[in-house]
Amino acid sequence: MARESIPSKMSILGHPIHPMLIHFPVAALLMLIPADLAYLYTADNFWARASLWLVGVGTVGGWVSGAIGFMDLVLVREIRNLIAAWCHAILAVMLLSISTLNWLLRIVEPHDEVVSPWGLYLSLLSGFMIALASLLGGLLVYDQAVAVSPDKMAERRHGS
């Protein structure tokens, strides 16, 4: 039985905004791990500054993208009815809370006291949570057809 797509209300010309924006904060937060490790290995303040910027960009971008995803969750009844959507949202809020804490610690404290051990620990935890949230996000798109174009669904049904 073919599943109908669930359109996004937060879209531009039919293209959902949340998937457009989420790649940049995810990339920044994942690059935070090697930047922290590079700082611990070299003690070069360049890596500490790079980590501060990466966690800041990842956190702010994540909150923007997350707000748009949350609006879809609240506005679209079919999305709201999916357990995977709520699990994805809860993991995303937990992730953004951890990355916000990681960013605030780095702004307030000297670099070497934050990166080792708490900064690295929070960066690794963020990476793990990104993996879990991404699995659920993929499940929503590929298995539940959330924000998949109806044209793409028609192509999929007809084998084109």
C-alpha cells in the first residue's frame, strides 16, 4: 500500500525549510569534535577559537532550524500524530540544550579549562545525539513521507 506524503507548512515554493537549514548546524557541531581534539593535541588557541565559533554557529543555526521544524510539528496534524516526530523533536531540544551549555561555557571560561574535559565531553555527547536525531529525521522522510513532494511520491509509485 502506497503511503501519501505529508506536506510541510513551513516551505518555500513547496520546498520544506527545516531540511534546507539543518545541514549547516549539524556540520558545525560535528566539526566541533575534531576541533576540540586538535586543541587538546596541539594546545594552539586557534583550535579553541575555532571550537567557540563552531559551537556558536551550530547552536544558533540549530535553534533557527529547530524552531521551523517545531512549527511544522505543531501546525501539521499528520506530523503531530507521529511518535517518531515527537521523539525527533525531544532529542533535538536535548541536543540544543547541550550545545547551548557547551557554547556558554566556552564564552565565559578560558579555553583550556573548558575544552578538557567538559567541552570535549559535551561535543561528543552532541555528536551522538545528532546521530540519533538524524536517524529519526530520516525515518520521518523516507518511511513516513514527511515533507516529501507529492510529485516524488507519484514517481515512486509508478517506478519512474
